[in-house]
Amino acid sequence: MPYILQTNKLTKTIGGKNLVTNVSMHVEKGGIYGFLGPNGAGKTTVMKMITNLWKPTEGSIELFGQKLTPNSYEVLKRMGSIIEFPTFYDHLSGKENLVLHCEYMGYYNPGSIDNALEMLNLASAGKKPVREFSLGMKQRLGIARAILSKPELLILDEPANGLDPAGMKQIRDLLEMLCTEYGITVILSSHILSEVESIADTIGVISHGVLKKEVTMKEISEMSLAYIELSVINTKRASYVLADKSGLDNFKIVEDGKIRIYDYNVSVQELSKVLALNDVEIVAIGKKAESLEDYFLKITGEV
């Protein structure tokens, strides 16, 4: 089985409007797939269809080598998920909510609930009613519920919502552990690019309901994403000198006073000399490498 999850031209239309169009995802087993996109891009819509909460208008979904149908109950038992914000019975404790989840999932494994609460730093809070939980605690309890039965595929929609930096790191470490030690495949949607950059093996970039790109983090690191960043007083004058005197055309003004030159083989010293000789006042110049954020913004057309 080449992919644990594969979608084929997935489309969802509501009220005559396409929320997502022809989305074809390919998620390999045992890795972490970062699903990136701005708010409203279609991430949650795709995840709702994968978990059978919504039915596609067009297209199909394959999970574990089987086509997903409205009656794919056994297939769905092999998944854990958080879609949007997790909900609970507020009058019950965290532990009681997890016991209830195990009962309707038909999962009975002594110690699994305490283990999940411990992994999410909720052991002491497990006896409190959920109505007393903070937003971050509810988010962690939702993740505990999602991983409780050790699913083969874990789908998390913006799991860092409500978490402080320490909580985000805890979740990142947990997901890496689940992937490496238990072989769980993770699909993680987020708009926090730095978090995805530090954890994902592969990313899918969606914008305006269209999957723009699927690429591994290794491929991104191997791309020619390096550039020279130039800060000057007069960008118009500097652009003229770069084009007319240095013969460069692969550069972009990214904001007032800053220019990125994507010909990485250009000598910084020679460039500085040409600019200075042509009365361009340089504030700063140096070689840099694009981050995932730069790549993401380029793919989605946000810059």
C-alpha cells in the first residue's frame, strides 16, 4: 500500500460555492504530514470529508487501501481525530469523558486512559469537571482522546490552538514520539508555519480551496531557496543599478527598503562595490536562506 491516505479530485460544494476543488492528497504511512493554509483555505473541509463528517460533492477518498463510503465504520475505528475545537460533557471529569469515549469505541485496555492523561500532563486534572478546564487543557484532553486507542492515523486540526509555547513544544514532542515509537501516521493542519517546519516530513499547501503543492521538507531544503537580502535607502535607484549595471533580473522588492536577489552565485563584495560606485547607499547586505514561511507565501501568492 503506497499511501495510508489518498484523495482523488476531492470537491465540496455548498450553496453553489466550491469550498475545495479537485484536492488530491497523498499521505505516506509512518510520517507527519503538515497541511498548511490560511484561515478559510479549506483545511477543515478536507479533514471533515476524510473523517466522514461531510460527504464529498465529487471525488473519492482511500483510507488504508479501501475506498471510504458512508458505511466505513471499521475503517474509521483505525483513526483518531480532532476537527475544529474538541467538545466534551462539561459536567463530567476529564477521565470520565475518556471512559465514555472508550465505551462507544469498543476499546477496553486497562491503563490506557491514565497513560493518555499522563502523556498530556493531565493526570492531576483528570478528576476535575471539564467546565473548569482552560482552553489549552481542553485542547490537550482532545488530543488525549484522539490518541487513546493508539490509532494508525491521527488527524489533528490546528492542535496548537489555545496552547502556550511550552504546551506547543510538548505536543510537538508527543507527535514525534507517536510517529517514531508507535508508527502512527499524523496529519496536522496549521497556520503556524514554524511549528510545521520543525516537525513535518511532508507538507501540502492549500489556498482558496486548491491544493497548490505537496513537497517533502527534504526537497524544500535541497531547493535553491537561498538569496541575498539588500537593504538600501533608495530601492528605485538600487533596482536600476542591479538591472543596468550588474545585469541582474532575478530580484524582488519585498518591502520598502529591502530587495531580495535570487542569484545566489553573485558576489556580495562585488555587488556592494557596484552599488557604492553608483551612489546607492547600503544599510545592510548579506546572504540568507528562505524559511518555510517564505516558501509558503510564494506558493499561495501572498507575496
